[in-house]
Amino acid sequence: MRRLYLLATAGAVGALLTSGAAASARSGEPHAAGSPAQARAAAVTYADWETYHGNRQRTGYAPTLKTLPLTTTPQSVWSVPLDGAVYGSPVIVASGIKIVATENNTVYRISGNTVVWAHHLGAPVPLSSLPCGNINPLGITGTPTYDPATRSVVVVAELPNPFRHVAVGLDPVTGVQRWFRNVDVPATVPGITPQAMQQRGALLVSGRRVYVPYGGLAGDCSSYRGSVVGLDLDHPTSAVLWHFTVPTSREGGIWTPPGPSENPGGGLLVSVGNGASTDNAHYDFSDSVLKLAFEQIADSFSPSTWASDNAVDADLGSQGPAIVGSWVFAAGKSGTAYVLNRSNLPGIGGQTSSMALCRSFGGTAVLGNVVYVPCTDGLRSVRINANGTMTLLQHAAANITGSPVIGGGRVWALDSGAGVLHVLDPTTLADQLSLPVGPVTRFATPALYGNAVFVGTTSGIRAYNW
């Protein structure tokens, strides 16, 4: 399980050390004019993209990305084939190291259109051995994350024989494995079959733990319950695991690709899918946004329609909660969007405002008081007003449905069906140009760094820069 492949060649090392605009354009690395020392100093000013949508609040905003001029078309600079499909977002850590993981349970460092290292964690799980699902094989699905305190990239792999979920800490520079640990929900929690628990949501580092969310497989088969497991990053192989499980008898998955968000001021925010209860008299905290603290529910929100939503699979669990100042924006499968008081989630039916908006799947992007919402009939922008009401702003073309990110004065979002990345005006959502990336997964989302955009595909990774 600890095989390490160092694939850097003399040419690759030379590419890493080359400076200048021409080399930067070929490699997809940010370019800084002047001496090598000036280039290094300029490079570290870019904000890392160390987790899903860049930061612990999942805003999807790259504040230091170089502005894309209106007359400039990004150029394809990377097209690196890998050993499996990429479901999670690429991450950029430690001042520019690009990391991507595949469903074949391999983690890569990529630079200059070259694989610097590849670390294979073991055979993935074949779909034929699972009770249901739609990923074959099943390996690393959730977006990795980075712990700057220990300078470790953390991934979770699904492994067979016996089936288990294993968290691994890697050195991003060399790919050397620093630690590994089983992170399955404890066997003492009832109503859970490990094979039915899918780790799709992004990992989150917060408060010296890495948090690992779990939902179910496509098809909602067998016995699963939405859960979050927390691993102590200072004692990853020895400390007792933190864990929370939704108090429903079945389902209630915490599966949306953004995973948990760090709540400013403390705790985690998670979106929860439909649960077992369809009776208003027996609330089970499903179809909800929960604030978690100390393995407990500190606050919660569910629509007044939670029971009927559960009955028809129309829950809030498909979109991650968006933090907008003192508010939380939430939407999901029902078509209704909600604004909640972040400091005191309002319980059942206590939203500050709501509006008919769209069915939403994936992760939002937030810039100021505007939320960019991935809708199944085209991206929308919504302003959250000072009093918590919403104003619908713009609606992009119906084919642009991917989870958006913002940087360089543009919004970037995929048409996942066509495998095309669209570059949009953030004010009007007008489509300014499109970049063919090839086949991508349904929940693919770009990563931004410097003057480049990175997209994981079903066969590798693509990069464009300007």
C-alpha cells in the first residue's frame, strides 16, 4: 500500500528550474518578470487553492489571480493523462505545488506538463463488489486538502479486501507517505454497512483536525447514515477519532462535493440529504443545514416541508451551504433557496427569506454579497441584501451548470455534458469564451492559481493560462 513512484526526469527538473515568460507559458506556471529571486518572491504572493473552492469557507474566489484581459484567450498548456478519472478538484498548495488524485487511488504532483511524482495507495474498489453505485472503480473521490501546519496533503482512499476508508498524509514536495489511518465510522454506530458509505465530499482542515464526510452510493442502497469523521492532525495514527452521525435511522447523507465548511467563529456547516422520516411528528434532522460542534448539533435548519421533501428526494443535501457574511445561503433539489441567520440557525421553517430559484447541485461561489449558484438549467447570480432578502440578478445559458469559481475578473464554470469550460462576465453572466477540456465528471469544478485554471477530467488534468 505504500508504493512510491518518483517520475521526475532530468528534463522535468530543468523545466521546473527554467524562468522567463516563454517557459511559464509552456508550463502553465504563473510568470513573474525580472530575476529568479524576484520571480520566486512574486510567486508566493498568490493565494494557494488548498481545498475545494480554494478556502475553508468554500467561496471559490481567487483574490490574487491575474486579471484576464478581454482581448486575451487562455492557451492550453497542460494535457496530462493519468491512470483514472478525477472526481475531486485539483489543489494547489505550498506556494504553487499542483496535486491531483484519481479513482485508481493514485495521487500525483504535476508541473510543466510533467508528472513529478505519483503515489499509488492500493487497488481501488470494483463496482461489482458494491451494493450499488455509479463510479467504477471507486478510489479517491473527495477533493484532497492541505494542512499547512504539518505541510501535508491529506487524501482518503477506498480500499478493498477488506473494504475500508483510509486517510493518508503525503509530503507534497516528494510524495513520501507520512502516515495513514483507517477513518471508517466506528463500528459501534448502528445502521451502517461500510461498503454503502461513500466518501464523495471534500475534506476540510479546521481546528487541527481533518474532517471526512460520508454519504451513500448512487442508488441509495443498503445501510448508510450521513456522517463526519474527524482525525487529529497532530497525532494522526494514535488519537481517538471524532465522529458525528445524523440522527436518522437511514440515509441523511453528507455527500455534496464541497463537503463541510468552516463556520467563522467556530464549528462546521454541513448540508444533509433526505432521511428516513416522512412524518412531521418525528423530526430526524435530515433535509437540513446543520452547525456541528463537539460531535453535537449546535444549530439546525430544515424547511417546513422537510417531511414531504424526504418523501420525494427533494432535499437540501445536493448543494453545500454558502457563507455570505452573517448569512448562510442554502438551496438543493426542491427548487427553493433559503437565507439563514448564520449565528443562530433558525430550526424548522425559520428562514429569514426564501424564493423559488432552481434545482442546485454542487458548490457555490461567493464574491461580496453575491452568490453564484450551480443550477441544473444554468448558473444564476443572487444578491443577499443587508436584511437577508434575496435579489435574483442574472441567469447564464442553460448548458452551463457546473460549480463555478471566480478569479481574474471572470466566472469560470463547466458545461459538464459537453466537456467545455466557459468564461463568464461576473456582472452579466454573458459567455465570453469557451475552452474545450474533454470529458469531465458531473460535479467537476475548476481550480485557480496565478494566471492559470486547472480542470480534472475523466482521464487526467487540463490547464490553461494567459
